Amino acid sequence: MDPEVIIGQIAHIVSQADNGPRADLAMPPEQRDSIDNLVLLCTEHHLIADRQENTYTVAEMTKWKTDHEAAVDQQMEIMAGRMTFAELEIVADAVAVAPLVATEGFSLTAVRAKMTKNHLTDRVSHDMSVGMLGADLVKDYIVSRATLSPDFPDRLRGGFLAEYDRLSALGLSGDDLFLALRAFVAAPHLDLMRQVAGLAVLVHLFHICEVFEP
């Protein structure tokens, strides 16, 4: 059987180049490559959209992006209720690394207050909500694994913290850092349930202050 083929391409809504389709000279270069200005299209429609910029305007492509994200958000909420230990095990085993020294206790902070402290905005609020839907299951799963492997919680935390430190060193913070960690735990899988499971683990660790600032 042939391997899966990725046909999606990342397209710019406002052109990355000053003379490209839907160019906006007033938009700063760093904003042109931000996730808010990117949309995933198939190869054919990427080409059509760029060659027919008067038909496929900034407003039209922005609507494509928001409509698609809304549909995915709805599906993720449904899948969060169907998640099992099996999906969490795949995620956890991919992330867990060598044991680290455990921190003493958990410093629980209100999620909204902690989001503010870490400069997280409403851009990731839905991700946070979906992740919290699986919080109890993640907690039960970690406790279950720890009965067989006492160092498992620290290995799981260590995997996330290693990536957190790497991304921070690259200059990522706030929403961009959170979204990069979400991509890290899901990659390279396209399966939406895997992404939901990864998000649930990330949000659980965020909530108990094992990842991000307390």
C-alpha cells in the first residue's frame, strides 16, 4: 500500500511579497507570515486563488479560513467526548523522555488568570476549552500509567518542557508558543483525534502549572 500523500499547501491571504496576489504594502513582513494570514488549500485551488486575485479577494479567503476553522473546532469538541486511554497513550509515549526531578506539589492557578500571565489571548481560548473537556480523562490516564511506571508523569512533563525551552529560545511566546506546542504533540499525524488527545494533554499540564509560567 502506498503511503499517505499530503496535497495541502499553505497559502497567504495577503501576499508575502509586495508584488504578489492580494498584496498590502501596509502590512508588516512579520504579519504576512503569521498564522492569521495563512490558509491551507489544495494545490489546484491555491493556484487558482493566486491567479484570480480579483475573484478570490482577502475577504473571500478570510471567510474560507474562518468557516473551515469553525467546522474543525466543532468536530474537535465532538471528538474530545469520544477520547479514550488509547489515544492518550499514543500521544504520551511519543512525548515522554528521560525522567526529570519532580517538582514539589502543584501550583493551581485559575486558567484565565494564567492565560493572561502567559500572554495567551482569545485566539487560543477555544483550544483551551476543548482541552479542558478531556482534562479528567488525562488526569485518570496519568495516574493509571504512574501505578506501573512511577516516573511516567515526570517523563511526560520533561518532553513538553524540553520543547517549551527550545521554542522559547527561538523567541516564541504567548499564542505562538502555545500553538507551536500543540503542533509538536500532534505532529506528524493528520488524524484529528490524535490532535485532540495531544491538546488535552497539553492543556492538562498547562492547568496544573507543569508547562508555562504558573
